[in-house]
Amino acid sequence: MDYTKIQISADSDAREVAPFAMAVHELLGLPVTMRSLNKKGVRIEKGKILDDNYTGPVLEQVLKENQIIRTIPTNGRYTGIPVVVAPIRNKEGYGIAAIGIVDVVGTVDLGLVFSDYPEVVNQVQDCLRARMSVP
């Protein structure tokens, strides 16, 4: 088999960053955004690339500051929803790309989600009871 090399650089376009962003999206099941330093990237939700010319204020801030940012954006596509964005650094430590997840889980009713999994709820309740037990 002949495998194609996949690389990320400061000049990677949406087509080149999409496989990395999609892998993170599939692992977490959360919306993912990603772009390189010099080109716009992708916005992925529900298993689909919804925008292949995407950037956002937090992606841009991470590229500028070269550090992870956890925040709730006040503008952009995900205004009011918690996001976590991290730089992807080259071997010299420079941020050449940024990838972010949108924490829509924080807005989900976990009781409803886990109602079909009572054993998980019971395990969590047991852990909480153990922490609150008086010696």
C-alpha cells in the first residue's frame, strides 16, 4: 500500500487541516474548529465540514499568543458557548496552527442524557455518597 503523508504547516489550507480536525471531532463528538497560521481552516459539526474558509476570534488569539485559551467568546460563530483552543507548535515552539473544541456539553441536560444509562448514574451517586460519608 502507498500511504500519503499528512503534514501541518503554517501555510496549510482547509483541505490539509481537515483530517486532523475531523479525527478530534470523531473522538470527542464535539464541534471542532481548526486553522493554520496563514490560512483559514475548517468548522466541523455533526460529522460534516460546515465551513472550509473558517476562522474565529479565539483561533486568531491563540495563534497570536501561542498559548491555550479557555473562554466564552463574546463574538463570532460560538458567542456565549465555552470553547477551548490550543496551539499546534512546530519543533521550535512556534504556533503554526490552532485547534479548538466547542464545549456544547456544558449546555446539555446530563440527567436526560444519562437516563438511559442508570448504572452510570448509580456509580456517580455512589462516588458522591462515599465522599460525603462521615467517618
